[in-house]
Amino acid sequence: MSGRKLFLAAAVIFLVAAGLFAKWILHDGLSARATPSWLETLAARKARHLSIPRGAQDQKNPVADSAETQRDARLHFADHCAVCHGNDGGGDTMMGHGLYPKPPDLRGEHTQKLSDGELFWIIENGVRFTGMPAFGGANGHGSQTDSWKLVRFIRHLPQLTVEERMEMERYNPKGPEEREEEKQEDDFFNGAAPQPSTGMEHHHH
Ligand code: HEC
């Protein structure tokens, strides 16, 4: 084969490969409703792992585990994390289903196998190109102590009790309708007179 033919053959192979690669990356028209392929997930997790500095991954949790630590973290998680991850960490939420990649089941092996330092780093810095926000720094939700407490809570997630989950539900962010409904329930249980209807209530969907 002449050099010219060889060059043409190589160019054709390259173009076909580039086309297939683009098709693979652009699957489902870039819709976030899709689920990443296993190869994409593997590559993303590996890249994330490599991007987190060694020293950060080896950090030990400076916050001791206690009933108080767990309660603080639980209510914090209910308020800031459950919209996407769900109170039980399963990720079965409206937000979660609409994200690409989806939030993984935090009770599962792939999360539980990450080191404490790695979990802390992810909470503080977020994960680029995903829906996972950074909670550290100026945009933060609190102190680094709060993030370390959340690491303790993530370790506890596989053993979360029904009572703990029900407590969390009261701390999930709520719209005005739900808040009003809860207030009426509370008033009812406290023996207060029922609120007169304002005719302004909306129907639930
Ligand atoms: C807006 C949605 C959203 C919110 C809010 C959110 N997360 Fe995430 N989280 C994600 C997504 C999406 C991923 C998957 C990222 C990836 O694939 O690397 C993720 C990944 C993680 C991971 C890594 C799990 C793993 O196995 O890779 C941890 C840990 C985590 N989140 C903890 C938290 C905590 C703690 C909070 C609250 C302080 C929180 N997240 C709030 C969307 C969210």
C-alpha cells in the first residue's frame, strides 16, 4: 500500500471512531433523564477519585460519634441534602430522578467504601459536571464540623431507623401549603379550635 492510501485508511478509521465516540457521549440527545452507561460511570468515578488529593482522602474524622452528633447531622441532612438524596439516602426523589448522573444510593457499597476523608471532600467541594453542590467555603451550609458530622451520618444511613426517618420528615424543606397543614394538625392535637377556612387553600396534586 502506498503512503497515501495508508493515510486515507487511517483517516477513515479515525472518523468512524470519532463518530461512534460522539454518539456514545451524546446518547439520548444529552437529556438528563437518561442513565449514564456503566463505562461512563466507571470513568467518572475513577476521574473523581484521582482528582481528590491523597492527603484529603486519608484525613481522619475529628468529630466523635455520639447521639448528639447523629441528631445534628440527621436534621441537617433532612434540610439540605434530602431534596436530592432522600431522607434514607436512597436517592429516590423527584430531583434525583431528573439529574444526570443520578445521586447514588448512599447506603450502598460504592459510597460506604469511600474513605471518611473522601466523603468529607465531596461534601465540602461538590462534584463538578454533576448536580452535587459544594457546601464548604463562602457558599457553605455551616462549619467543617458540620460536614464531618454528615460523614458520621452517612456511615449510619444503612442502619437508619423508622423513628429517625419520621423525625427527619418534619425537617424537610416545605412549601407554605404543607406548613399550614402541619400547623393545623398540631393545633388539632393540642386541642385548639380548628382554623376557619379562608377559601384560599389549594388542592393537593
Ligand atoms: C441538588 C442535588 C443534590 C444535593 C442538594 C446534594 N447532593 Fe450529594 N450528590 C448529588 C449527585 C447528583 C451526586 C452524584 C455525583 C457523582 O456522580 O459523582 C451526589 C453525590 C454525593 C456523594 C458521593 C456518593 C458516591 O458514592 O459517589 C455524597 C457523599 C453526597 N452526595 C453527600 C451529600 C450531602 C451530605 C448533601 C447535603 C449537605 C448533599 N449530598 C446534597 C446531588 C445532590
